[in-house]
Amino acid sequence: MTDMLLTHYNYWVVMVLMMIGFYIVIAQGNLVKKLVGLNIFQTSVFILYISAGKVSGGSAPILDDAISVYSNPLPHVLILTAIVVGIATTALGLALIIRLREAYGSAEEKDIQEQNQC
Amino acid sequence: MLTVTTVTLLLVMALALSRAFVGPTVFDRILAANMFGTKTVLLIAVIGFLFGRPEFLDIAMVYALINFIGVIGMLRLIEYLEDENRNAHEDDV
Amino acid sequence: MLVATAIGIAVNRDLLSVVMLSSIYGLLSANFFVTMDAVDVAFTEAAVGAGISPLLMFTTMAIVGRYEKLPHRWSLSALVLVSITGALLLVATMDMPAFGAPDAPAQQHVAPRYIEQSGQEVGIPNIVTSVLATYRGFDTFGEVTVIFTAGVGVLSLLMIGDRATKPLSSHLLKASQHKILRIVSKVLIAPILLFALYVQFHGDYGPGGGFQAGVIFAAAIIVYTMLFGLDSARQVIDQGWVRVMAAVGVLLYGAVGVVSMVNGGNFLDYDVLAKDPIHGQHYGIIVIELGVGITVAAVMVLIYFSFAGRLVDRGHQDD
Amino acid sequence: MDVYELLSAILLAIGSFLLLSGGIGVLRFPDVYSRMHAAGITDTLGACLILLALMLLAGLSLVMVKLLMILAFLLITGPTSSHALGKAAWKSGVKPLMGKALNR
């Protein structure tokens, strides 16, 4: 068990973060906060990818004669674009929240649902 | 010595983080965030030297810039919010 | 520390502090990326997670309101669901390779080829850039398009009934009091823009590239907007022009692909752009990174402008 | 060369000490303004010292120029953001603790 703890701790950190993000998304009423939760979730996925790409003893993947072991560059590429896409989608979500707030006068999920039922 | 500095920086970051948790006012939190940013700049610079690849200082530079931008943005918007609150109260009167 | 910050975010009710903590969270995770050798990713996360996204959230908050209405309570069913999912994932990790193991499956598929061959095939030292721009050029093209689409989406959501710009509202005029801030940022904005260009064109040799440069460029303009008011920023940078630029970036990227097709290669095959493949790759990468940078910068500026525009408009309604 | 390394080690040590004291100050001081005092001063000086130490390690090269630029940025932005923070706090009506309130 302690063996597992030492070699797999990165996944566990990711998991805890992911679950916190997940919890915020499903349990909180405020839409802005939901988005923050979504961001946490997103970052946890980033961390999962990046930590999967790490090679112990490796160095950053920029070629240099003095270095022979590099970390895996592929996850870096994927995550790099994912971060920028993430901010774009977050902005889209925020814009939606602003419109909802203008339409319903509130950014709480509950209020909006109540108004819809009326 | 570099290692000692790294550990110290991490420790200070933890301290700043706890201030950000307790901080009674918003300004405490901004202060903590700002401090955290400076520490991050230093940490990245020191880590670059520790790993023997000091050409990655660009990142530290980005941090120095972004940190400033972030703090300014927060302060401006807080001012805006305060203004709005005050206006609302005046309307009530 | 990441976990602690995340818990803090979950518990805190004041949205302002939540966003502050999420900014710290961004800084922390970027630190983590640096120690994981992912310098390019740390670069991006630095600019995005710690800078732009909290700013956007703040702006939203200025419009939507600062506090959550409902008192926070622990929702039992949600907690149960979350713990079940967590436990399942935990079981799943038992099969995962150990952290940092060089023989993990992720390390064996195409990555070694990238590391060994890209130096000769593409001829630039930064493997991340060469994979981004050449081996996975299609993906990146798609992602640029996604960003562009998101920008269009934000515009179409927030520009409805775009009111004619009225004179500055009272609180934005108050910005004139920030004398020190204004002077300092006047001094700083030019170096920031210059630095963005450096990041843009140095991306072949060190960490950096179009995505990061675009975000930094946009950040400089956003600072200007915050301190000098939206209207003066709109005078400096015409909004219609920015919209055009967002499209130009994507088109530039696509055009590279078309040109390489005309020259007899495949779509986005840069080998045919010059006499020998290495030079062709160089040209191709520089041009498409430029396209990426232009699009990202333009979209970020547009998004911020439309958010800030809402803020100003609301100020008018209140008056 | 040895002299440089020794010098940089000393600078690093002083810098770390300053940063640590600043961190403790931020945690322990009673109100926003005194916390700002603790953070602002130690931050700037400590960062200066650490960057100087790294510069000594780097020697004359591009790295040194970059460090110099970071230093310049920090020197400009640090005090500015402290100023803005203090001003905003004052304007929003946070009063500094004075006199008897301090002794509580």
C-alpha cells in the first residue's frame, strides 16, 4: 500500500482535485461558482496529462546537446492548446451567465428554475 | 544554497496561502495573491538554476507581468463594485 | 497545496475571494507544470490561469453580483455521488503505470519518434513547437478555429442591441485619479507588447509560441482598457478591425495549407514551401504561429471588450 | 569564480531570510496596512537580492539580461501595486488599527 502511495500519488492528487471540482459543479447553486468548479476539474485533467508525460530524470523537451533524456512532449502540446481553448469556452460560459442574469435577474440556478416553472 | 532558497520560497508561499484563506478583507486576499505571484517568479527563476536550464526565465518574466496586470484588474473592479454599492445606497436614501 | 486551495474555493461564499483563490490556484498549477518539465504549458497557464481568466470572472462578477445568495450547505446526495465516482477512479488508477516511469505506455507510442527525429525533420530545438505546428498541425488548426468560434459566440451573445457608445460613465471617468498607475502602465505597456513579439518569434528555440504571445499581447491591451477606459481603448484599436484580425489569423493558417497544396504537397505539408524541407518547415511554422497569435490576441481582446462594454452599458442603465 | 559563488550564497541566504520574515509578518500582523508594510518591503528587497545572486551565478550572458529585466519589472510593479492596493483599501473605508485597538 505504501508502495502504491509513493508511485501513484500524482493520480490521487488529480483525483481529489477532480472530485472537488465535480462537487462544486453539481452541488453549488451559483453559476459563476459552477464555472470555477469546472475550471478546477479542467486543471485536474491537465495535471493528469502532464504528470503522465513526465519521465524521471528527464528534462524539458527543448533539444540541447548536453541532455539525453527528455520528458514526453506530446501531452504538453495537447494541454497547451487545451488551456487556451479552455479560456475561450470559459469566456463563452461567462457570457451566457451575463445574458441569463439579464433575462432572469439572478445568477442562481434555483431562481432561474423557479421562474421557468411559473 | 539554491535548495534552501527553494524550500524557503515554498514555505513563504504556504504562509501567504493561509493568509489568503483567513484574510478578513478582500484586500488581504489581494495582498496574498500578489505576494504569491512574486514568490512564484522567484521560485521559477531559482528552479531554473537548480535544474541547470536557466533559459526558462521567460516564464518568470511573464509571471511578473501577469501578476501586475491581475492585481490592477482586481483593484479596478473592486473600486467599481464599491462605487455601485454606494450609488445603490444613495438611491435608497 | 493545490488541494487545499481547491477546498478553499469550495467552501468560500464570497465569489470575489473564490476568484482570488482560483488565481492563486492557477499560479500553483503553473509551478507544478514547471517542475514537471512542461515549460510551454506553464507559460500558457501563467498567462491564462493566473491572468486572463480571473479578470474575465471579475468582470462578470461586477455585472452579476458579488455574493452567492443561498447559504452554503453540504448536499448529501452530491457528496455520495462524488465519493462513489472518486472511489471508482481510485480503483482505476491501480492499473496505471508508476509516476515518472520511462517505460509507461504513454512514453512508447509516438513520443520517442518526435524526440529523436524532429531535430532533423523540422530543424527547430523546441519539440513542443514542432509537434504543435507540424505533426499535429491539423489539430492545432482545429483548435484555432474553436477559439475563433468561441469569440464569435461571445460576440453574438453580448453584442445584441449594441448600444451606440455614449460618453464615459461617471465611475469610469474616475480612472483619471489613478495617476501613478497610469504613468507606470504607460511605461510598461510597450515592453509588454515587445515581449509578446519576442515570445511569438522565439517560440522555435525556447518556450513560447503563438498561443502564449497572443494572450500576453491581449493582456497588455486589457490593462490599457482598464486604466484609460473602454472608449479610449476603442479609439486606439478599432473594434471592427480586431474582428477582422481574428478571422485573418485563422485564414492565414488555412492559407498556408492551401499554398502547400498548390505547391504539390498535402494540406499543411510545409516541406514544399521552400527549396529544401527544413527551410519550408521553418517558413510554415513561423507563418502559422503568426496566424495562431493573431487569432488568439484578437479573440481575447474582443471578449474583454464585449464584457467591458456590458459593464459600461449597465452603468448607463443605472444612472 | 569561488568568490562569486560565495557571494551569491550569502545573498540568497539574506534574501530567503527577508522573504521568510515577510511571510511571517503577513500572517501575524493585525491589519491590512501593516501586512502590506511587511509584504511590500521584504518582497522587493528579498526579490532583488535573490535575483542578484542568480545573476552572479549566471555570469555575463543572455540569462543575466533576462534576470535584469525581471528585476526591473519587479522594481517597477511591486511598489506600484502596493500603492494601488493601499489606496483602494483606504478609499473603501478600511481604517488602520491605531492606539488602543492595537493592544487588544
